[in-house]
Amino acid sequence: TVLAVLMSRRPDLWPSCLLQLLHAVNGQLDALVQQCLMAVERVLEELAGATVNGAVRYDALWSVCLALLASSGAVTSTAVTILSLRIVNHLLYGDNTEIDIDALLSALSRCAISGDAEVKRLTCSCLSILSETFDAERMAPSVPAIQSFMLRALQDADMAVALEACEYWNGQAERGIDDPSVLSKLVPLLVGRVVYDED
């Protein structure tokens, strides 16, 4: 019933149903969790352009996604990890006041070692948004690990992952990259990724 309401176009009913759905996710079978997360993603897409009466509580959604991402590769399946990352990307473009950034970075570090290209691509996207959204001082302790991951992602055999990493480095370049050791690794990798037109 909750899924049916969420998939309907009644945004006034979504806030309370969203919380019920999130509580239902815990301890359920993988297939049901996937269905729930797909419904949540649909709601977030719809809410982006909807006026909703009453506050939508995202703190519970953050908690669920962080828990799923924290067990990525162990308990959480690749499909659930991908859906969780897609939801996190939606949330990062919205109100970030409820983010536990340390917990999110810790969860993303698990995703960064995934062998799945889509997980890596979405992890790159999350880290890019975080780097753009939060001030440099807040992100400073995590920058070396993020840059190390993004340098590896830039060399990924999957072009979508490499392109997402390029987006990150483009943003960093606009803000200025002062570390010569980073530049000495980055520039050859970027040059190596240049595709020349045969004409």
C-alpha cells in the first residue's frame, strides 16, 4: 500500500509514507529493499518539482542510505548500493543540513574499492558534489584520500568512471590546485586521456 501511494502522484501524502517505507526497509530481503529504494528515488525526483505540505524528513533517509553503503560489498548487494548512491546524489543536490559528513565519507570509502563501474561512477559523483558543496576547511582532512581515489578513477577502463573523475578535477582546477605533487600526477593522466581527432 505504501509503495502504491509513493508511486502515485499525490505529493501531499509522501512525507508520512516515506518514513513508513524507510522503517520497512530494515532487515528485509534484497529484492524488497530494491523496490523500496526505487520508490524513494521516484519520490525524490517528483519532489524536486513539487510543492509539499509539511516538512519532508530526510534524516531517516540519510540513516538508511548510510547504513546500506557502510555494508557495501559485505551485506549490501551491488544493486542496492547503486540505488543508495543514486539517492545520496539526489539528497546532496538538496538541503545538506542533515548530513553526517564523516559517516558519509566513511561509507563512500567502502564504495570506492568496488569493482563495479557504476558504483565507482556514482561514488565519484558524490565526492564531486561534496567537494563543491562544503568549504575547503571542512573537507581538508579527507582531500588526500579523495584525490587519490579520483586519480585512480581517471585511469579507469570504464569511460563513464573516467569522465566523472574528470568532472571532479575540472572543479578542482577552477578552485586552484596548489599541491605540486598532485599536479605532477594529474597532468600526465589528463594528457594521456586526450582523444585526438584523426582529421
